[in-house]
Amino acid sequence: MKKPNITRRPTVNAPQEVRIIGGQWKRTPLPVAALPGLRPTPARVRETLFNWLGQDLTGLRCVDAFAGTGALGLEAASRGAAEVLLVENDGALVKTLTALKTRLKADALRVERGDGVAALQQRRGQGLDVVFLDPPFGDDGNPALFNAALLAARQALGDLGLIYLEAPRAWTGDELAQLGLQLHRQGKAGVVHFHLLQPLPPQ
């Protein structure tokens, strides 16, 4: 007797996760909530980024201004950063990030609910070492948000600091120069362009 064909339906709301790829919390899973626009930075992109930044971030002060899953900021804290601020607007994500901080006993980590641009503006002139920017892309690419975030990050950055930027397109040297920045490294993964930026030297 022929067995009937059974179509297996995919599990609805199956839990998803990414993992920290380096440092003291290597392989720690980070939950990924099913929220519109939430795009955790892929492991291979994070691996490239931390090859650029260096594997040891001991003593550095960092801000992950659109934290989401916290993958970027947690990678920095895992690799020895002295201070890492995770800024996130979504209350559920903030709760998850706070629970992760407690579970990992991550003393260097602070979680703050709020707007990423405003958080950077409040830290103007503080000489941060690394700012991570992965703003929501939106249907139109959110150009105003990207400009505001880059300008606020530049003003919070130290002279030798670096900005990591994920965006739906590559940013040009002329655009960055208007914000006091220049391109240091650049890559592409799928539809996402990622950049490592540094301040323009004083004229």
C-alpha cells in the first residue's frame, strides 16, 4: 500500500540565534527575536570586522548605538573592552540584553533604552574609541537617520577612534568627508555594505 505524502510544515516562530565568535564568551548564543527589520550582523562579517579592529580590545570604550541583538557590542566586551554601552529603543530587546548582561556577569556592559542618535549626541566630545552603527535600513534606506547617526558618532569619537557602519549601499568618500570622516576599510556581504571609518585629520 502506497504511503500518503505528508507535507511537513515549517515550525512557526522557531527560535533563532547567533553566537559570539571570539573572546571570553566565545560560542555564547544570542537570541534573535522575530521583529521586522532586525538584522543581526552575520558571523563572517563580524569576523572580518574584528580582524580589522584587532582581537584584543582591552581598555577601549565603545558604543553600539542600534544594538538589536547586541552582537557587535557583546563581541567588543567579550574581547576585553573596558566600557560598552548598548543602546536600543525596543523594550523587549532591552529586557533580553539586560538579562544577558546579568547572565554573563558583564561588568563592562551597560544597557540603555533610547534613541541611538540622541545617546551619541549626549556623548559629544567624550573621545570614544569605537562606535558601532547598524541603523534600520527602512524601505528608502533611511538617509536622514544615517547622516544624523554618522555626524553624532563623529562628534563623540576620539581623534584615533573608529566607526563601524552597516548600510544598504556603499558610502562615497565625498559624502563621508562632509561629515568629517574617511573610509579606512570596506566590504560587502549579500546586499549589506559594511565600512570602517576614521576621522579626517585636522586641516
